[in-house]
Amino acid sequence: MRKHSVALAIVAFTLISLFWSGCTTQRIHSRTEKFETFYSRFHSDSAFQYSRLHFPLQGKRIDGDGERSWTKENWTTLTVPVFEVDTSIFSITYEQQPRSFTQKSWIDNSGFSVEFRFEVIKRKWYLVYAEEVNL
């Protein structure tokens, strides 16, 4: 009978632990900034955009003059969300995960492409990677 009680206690403890961790995970995700709200504001408010970049930003700007790291001085404010890119000119792909969003745009056979990656850091979205190739 005692083995049955110990086994029952272990099962109960496991179920309570799983329930509690699920509640904690849900609470953490519900406090994370909504990507859609962030993304819209990021492209419409340059001051907000700069607040969600930490220089030096990962990635490079590559053109006929060589490769340069991104700085506040050479950053070009992003104003067009990937969903609004003119697809008659540009090809696009994007992938959204719970804690990341990656977008790519390019012009076929032109030497031009851009890639941006956003990630959640401390429950807020940030642009963490940018690569622009214009050869």
C-alpha cells in the first residue's frame, strides 16, 4: 500500500509541475510585445526604430566600395514593411517563428538583396541582423 501512495504522490507532483510550467510559459509569452504592433511602428517611427537597434548591428552593407559594418551614421531607416514591397520588382520571402522573424528581398539577376532578422530580447522585438548587398 505504501508503494502505491508514493507512486500516486510522484504522479500528482509531476502533473502539478507540468501544469505550473505551462502557466508560467503562457504568462511569459502573453507579456511579450506583439510582433505586428512592433513591426508596424518600427517602419513608421524612425525614433522608435533607432531605439530597437543596437549598434554595431550584426551583418554588413556590401557594395562596389567594399563591406562596411552598420553604424548609426550609415544606417538607412526602413520604411516599407516586407508585406508592402512591390512584388512586380522584388522577390520576397519571410519566416515568422514565435521569437524571430526573418525577411529577404531581392531583384533577380541584379546583384541586389537585403535580409533582416528580428528577435525577441527581454520580451521586446529588436532588429538584430541586417545585410544589404548592392553589387
